[in-house]
Amino acid sequence: MEMFDAAKISLDFPILSTMVYGKPLIYFDNAATTQIPQIVMDTVTNHYKTQNANVHRGIHYLSKKSTMCMEHARVLMQKFVHAESPEQIVFTSGTTESVHMIAQSYVRYLLEEDDQIIVSEFEHHSNLVVWQQLCMEKRAKLIVIPEKNGTLDMDCFISSISKKTKFVSMTMVSNVTGVQLPVKLIVQYAHEAGAAICIDGAQSVRHGVDVCRLGCDFFCFSGHKMMGPAGTGVLYIARKLLDTMRPVRFGGGMVETVYSDRTTFAPMPYRLEAGTPNYPGIIGLGAAAEYLMNLGMEEISEYEKALTVELEHMLNSVEGVTVLGKGQEKYSVVSVVMKGIHPYDAASFLDKYGIAVRSGSHCAQLIVRKYGVDSVLRFSPAFYNNFHEINTIQEKLQEIIGFFQK
Ligand code: PMP
């Protein structure tokens, strides 16, 4: 196999040549947002330049062209996650909106008093608070399955799931520890109990996902975490549930016939896409998916795996640094705590050297608290990063430690 040429590929990303305080940018905050290749920017700009018109509205040349481009993006996203057909792809503004849509369009209608929803301690707030609030409203119970030995406590999950469980929603990869939960098994148990299941794919989608093989009912992700534009996202829905989805927002594009006293709604996926969508962004998202597929999802994964292993190895070797979920396989995220140094101070220090990392609770306070802290320092590489950057980070971490020991 040809070597993955990260140096060459990094040239596709103009922002990576930015100088930060006179130092070359080292961008290790990809779990928060990935950078965008030139081709995605060009696709969006060209759309505005040559094809801009509202979609699904007009019969004029530009409107038809614009609609075709957006629907082509839907097909690309279908291909990207291996869905069976384009109508299973609903465009949203991101993972957060996708999760909300499931709650308001589907779960709200099946949840009754004393029913249960199951999530995990690893959840990002956007896949936790929405279920917590819905349970409060419906007098249902939210069960949060704890972390155990770096992964999900499967015994607890198996003993908690029952006929009362109407819905399960879990992240595939933790945005704090980078660890992947045993989602395939979780899907099987959910279905055996008769519950539908959503997988939060925000952190996993750019590593390659096959929703059919996974067998989940819903899969949510954001464009800005897979080299696409911000403000775009996808909600994948299993075929068997498409007809059960009820409209959430009302407006243009999602109706069939409107009378003063009643309305009939458009088929899926349009029923859930009220109003003018962010079609330039969506078209850019399609271009991002195409870009990744052209690079090769397996090649990307292999290279990122090697980078992440090296990153964890380096972090483990620095005195006073503790890796969260040590020894567990990680997907482009490694978080640490440093003895006597607050993550905020470490991140500020690294920033002065042009190194972009993130400190804080990462919108996942439950899991951060489980590790006995309120903040962690997160390093998150992507395929345009390289091993030399990991060496530079190591040097700078040593400097920080020296500085704080003075
Ligand atoms: N879930 C996970 C696991 C995430 O990492 C994120 C983003 N940090 C989200 C959900 C929310 O994504 P967005 O803000 O793009 O809606």
C-alpha cells in the first residue's frame, strides 16, 4: 500500500499554513471542529457564483440546478454512511438539531409515564439534556449507564434495559476519552428489548460508518466535524421508521396541500426540512464527503490510528501526565490531566506556541466528573497532522512542566 502522504494532503487545507504568534499553527482541536479543504470552499463559492437560487421552489434554470446540487449532496451523504436510499438522509444544522428532531418527531409520541430512556455517562450534553428534559416532561425515567474500566458498564446496561425502555441513545465515540463504545452490541440489546436506538456519530462519522451494518434506527452527525461547513448536519433514519416521523417545524417545503383548517405533509425527508435549507452548506458537505471518500476512508483511518497511538504513547511518557482511558483504543482523541497544572493554563501556554488544543469539560460534564476533575486537556489529531507535530507538543509540555515547577 502506498504511504499516506499527510504533508501533501495538508496542502489542501489553506488554514494550516497560518502563523500563530509567529509560529506555524499546530492544530490539534479536530474533535471540536475539523478544518476545511479548498475543494469544499470552492464548491460553496462556485455555487454562489454560478448556481445560486432557492431549492425545491422554482422551475427556472438556476432553481432546478440548485435543487439538483442539493439532492446530489443527499446521495453523497447516503453513500458516505452506507444508507440504503437518499430519503433516509435528513439535513439538519448539526448533531444537536438531529437529536432534537428525533426527540420531537418520534420519541415524544411513544414515551409514556414510567417508561425509560437509556443513555450513557459518556454523552455530550446535546445527547443527554434533551432526553433528560423530555423525561421530566413525560414523567419518564432517564437511566444513565456508568463508565467502567474506560468503557460502558455492559452488565449495568444489560440489567437496566427492559420492556419499559422505549429508547436508547448513545455516543459511538466519546469526545472526551476517544474510546468507542460497543455500539453494535448495544444496538442488539436495544432491539431485543423492543427499544429504538440512536447513535450519536459526531465523533465517529469521519472515521467511516456503515449505518446498515450498525443496525441503528437513527444516526446523527455534524458537517463541521468531517471537513464540511459549520451549520450543516445529518439525521439518518432507518427505513422502517420513515413513515412514523411526524413534522416538527412547519413551513415551506414540508407540506403537500394546505387548507385553512388542515394540511397534508410532504414525504420524507422533506417533511422534516421546513423552510429554506442551508443549501450552499449542504452542497459543501457533499463535497467534503466526496473528498474524504476519494482520499480513502480506510487509508485515513489507518494513518489517524497510528497518529493517535503515537500521541498517547508520547503523553504517557511525560511525567505527571495521566491519560484518561489509558490502554483503551482511541479514535483521534486523547485527553489528559497534568499533576499540579490546570488544563486551562496548559492550553494557554501551548497556544503561545501556536498549538491549538482544548481544555474544559467538553460539554460532557458527567464523564469528566467521573474522572474526578472538572476540566481536562484534549489533544485531537486528524489526517493532516503529522508525527513531527507530536514531538513539538512533547517539547512544549516539558517546558510547561519546567515552568510550573520553578
Ligand atoms: N456529540 C458529540 C459526541 C460531540 O462531540 C459533539 C460536538 N462536540 C456534539 C454531539 C454536538 O455537535 P454540534 O455542536 O455540532 O451539534
